[in-house]
Amino acid sequence: MSFSIPAGLEAEIDELITHYPVRRSASLMLLHAIQEHFGWVSPEAVQWTAAKLGLEPINVHELLTFYPMFRQAAPGRHQIKVCRTLSCALGGSHALHRHVCERLGLDAGAHGLQTTKDGKFSVEFVECLAGCGSAPVMMCGDDFHEGVSGKKADEILGGCK
């Protein structure tokens, strides 16, 4: 297996494992740490995590595929998240998502994370971003944007270098 974890991250993971009386219980935290570092969880990372915890790879894979916050594909440099929960849906998030996808040449009807061919942008329709009072909301990286119109979305996308 050619996958390797940097020493600092492995030390962090070893520390995380000590917080659980049963090693398997640390699975989600390890997946979070790996995704935080690499941006996604690769099949090799699943194998590594399983070996680290003394599990079968299927035990880790089932978590990866069950929880929607984990990415199984590398994201683009700029990650766009558009909220689709009720308040945002009523506030126009479906139109916003469609606008962003069309602007970037992506399929607004596709499910899950989509990345532009140049790898610059990733777009995903996500559950609540906790901005219900100022819908629709979206995030670009760690930046939170409220009351996003198509025009404002274009400005946000244009500001990504």
C-alpha cells in the first residue's frame, strides 16, 4: 500500500484512539482527521484506517458511505456548499445551486460532490449551514455567505483566485 500518513497526523490519530475504550469507536474521528488533512478519504485511507484499528476495511467503508459529510473524491481548490434545507429551499437555494452549477459547467441534477474539469471548484448541495434566517446561504471554503442571489454568487466565484 503506497498510502502514508505524515508523522504529525499519525501522532494526532494515536492520541485520538486513546480517548476510546474500544479502538473501533475511534473510527469516525480518524476519518474526520484524515479528511481534514487530505481533503477527502481515499480507498487507501480506508485500508490504512482499518489496519490501524484492527478492523476489516468494510467496517470503515460502511461509515464512509453512510455519513454524507465524508468525501470519497478529491475536492477542487475552492469548495462551494449550497444549503438545501427547508428554509434555504424556500428562500431559493435550488435556483442558487442550479445557477452555480451552470456557471461552472456542472450538472445541477447530479448528486454529491462535483468538481470542475480544471479542479478549481467543487460544488455540493448540503444539509443545514445554520443560516435559516438569511436564506439562501452558501459557503465558499470557510467563508459563510447569507442571502445569496445569482449575482452575489457570481461575485463570490469571481473572487476565488
